[in-house]
Amino acid sequence: MTSPVVHEAINRQINAELSASYAYLAMSAFCARQNFNGCARWLRLQSQEEYGHAMKLYDFLLARDGAVELKGMAEPKRDYESIASVFEAALTQEQEVSRQIDMLYELAFKERAFAATVELQWFLTEQVEEEKSTREIVAKFRLVGDDPASLLDLDRELGSRTAAQ
Ligand SMILES: [Fe+2]
Ligand SMILES: [Fe+2]
């Protein structure tokens, strides 16, 4: 049995992962409206990944005999200045989630919730990967700037993302 304070924090993280999923879905819809269908695909798959993260914590909480308490979600940002700014926002979001995971890990450790720390190690590793891949995309958008041909290439590249990635 894990401490109630850790259970509460995991419930908050489930909400954060679902909120990230929702935000990515709104980003995907924005890109699709601009006919950047490769970007839209990448973001839609990312939305699914975040849903998967939420469910991983959801399953963990139930396995630890904890109560899942789903909370309300804020309406995600709908409009962006550009496709590039969508990915800038994605990077900021990933950095914020990394900070949340760090704090959650620290709390679990302090509360001697060791099983939770093991579960959260997966998330620490995942955040390194997610920040890295998003940062690389942001760098590419900065590089291509407003060049239409390069933007189309980049859109095509992002559209090649597969679900397992
Ligand atoms: Fe996540
Ligand atoms: Fe993420």
C-alpha cells in the first residue's frame, strides 16, 4: 500500500498526461487545418502516446490498490502563429512534464514508495527521449524558416512517423 500523498500525486500526473494528450490533439487539428498533414499525423500519434502514459499510471495506481480520481481538464490552446510555434509549444510542454515527473519521483522517494519510484523510472527515461525528439524538430523548423520547399520536406518527414515510435 503506497502512501495517500503519493496516490494523490499520481492522480494529478494522470491528469497531466491526459491534458498533454488533449493539447497534442488540438495541435494536430490546427496543423491538419493548415494542410500540414505530416505534422498532424506526428502530433496525433504523440497524443496517443500521452494517453498511453496516463493509462500506465492508471494501471499502476489500481495495482497498488489506489483509487483513480479523474479530474477536470482545461481547454487546450486552439490557435498558433505558425506550424513552427506548435512545436515550440510542444517542447515547452515536454519540459514542464519532465519537471512534474522529477517532482513526483522525489516525492515517491521521500515517502519511501519504492515501487512507485521503479514505475517512475520508466517515465524519467521516456521524458529524456521525448524532450530530445521534440527539440530536434524545433531545431529543424528554426533551420528551414519560411522556405516553402523545406517546410514541405519537413512535413513529409514528420508524416513518416509510425505508431510504435
Ligand atoms: Fe507523457
Ligand atoms: Fe510527452
